[in-house]
Amino acid sequence: MKTTQNTVLITGGSAGIGLEIAKQFTAKGNKVIITGRDKKRLNLAASQLPGVTAIACDVTKAKDVEDLVKKLNSDFPSLNVVINNAGRAILHNLLQDRNAYDNASDEILTNYLSIIRLNESILPLLKKQPDAAIVHVSSIVAFVPNHRMPTYAASKAALHSYTLSLRLTLAKTTAIKVFELMPPLVNTDFSQEIGGANGIPPAVVAEELIKAFEVGQYEIHVGRTAHIYELSRSSPAEALLAMNPQ
């Protein structure tokens, strides 16, 4: 997959991993569109990135997605890369807290169902391109959960399974490649509640995505994710303990 002269949509592109991906793809000569729910933060991000287009959009809302896809078809007909980065993570205790259902509903909608809806809506445009890609920003917990964010981990496991199916399906009849970017803990505003200050810089995650594009690596295990993945294959119990230290 080429890394220059693409037209790239990044959901959740106003901060954290999404913003860093936008910076690095812009620097390499791509046309970049970012979306986000917070208009003020979105416009601030766009002001830091000359040439980037900002479109306010809440990917969990069907009307917002419908309007976004219409605009992309009319204003960006060469769109060939979609990076599904928008996400939601909530810390909670399955025994002590009483809102597991609400948390799970929120996370599943943002991290999984909204991605399916956007992909389905944008596929007709992507299929017109000679070279196209869909990227799902997943997580280390897709392989091994952390009990402090149980329903977030479940949503990412669902996303991983869907990614595999989508990759196989599109490979049969289209030129659309499907990547899954799987970071460990990353130091972003999004992750501060779960100890993000101890995580890797978002720039590292963006760099690994670009490297994967260059070599055609569809499942991208960033940093500690690679170790946890291998451990989960050789010793699932040890992997679970590593992700849930006492």
C-alpha cells in the first residue's frame, strides 16, 4: 500500500493517536480529513495541520455518518483510505459497579458497531479506487483482556474478529486492503484514566502504521502487543497474568 498521494479519512482525528496519524500522513504528502465530536478541539487540531480538512461528526450517530459520507462522495471522490480510530474506554469493576450494561453499550457502539456502519456506507466509494485500505485501530486487549476495562476489551475482541472476516471478504473481489493497528497502552488524553502516562508515545503508533503500509503487514502489533500476542499463543494463562498483575 502506498504511503503518499492518498486521500485519508481519520475518525477521532482531533487528539491522541488519530491526531498523530494525521500529522504523519500529512507530512508524507497525503490529503487528510479528520473527524471528531468536539468541534472546538477538532478545529484546534486542524489549525495545527495546514491543508487538513476538519468535519464535525459523531460516528455513533447515523445521521452524522450519512452526512459525512455524502460530503466525502461529493468533495473527496478520490478517498481511498479510511482509518477507524474513534474509540471509547471506561474503567469499571464488574462486581462493585452497577453500570456494566450501560458502559458496554457505549463501548460496543463506538468501538465496534459504528465502524461496521461507516465501513458499509463508504465501501461503494472505496471500491472505485485502484488502491484502497481500511484501518481499524484496535488494542492489545483484543487478544488478552484487562479486568479493569472488561467491556472495552470485549468490544476490541469483537472488532478483531470482524476485521478478519472483512479482510477475507474484500480480498476475494476488491483491491481494498484491511489493516488492524493494535497498540499497547499509549500516552494520550484518552488513556490518562487507565495510566496512560506510562504508555508509549502516539508518534510510535503512527510510525508503525506507516511502516506496515509500506510492507503490506495487515496485523500490526505495536510495542508490548507483540510480546503479549506471542505469550497468548504459547501460554494463555501467563498472558492473562501479565495483563492483570496482582
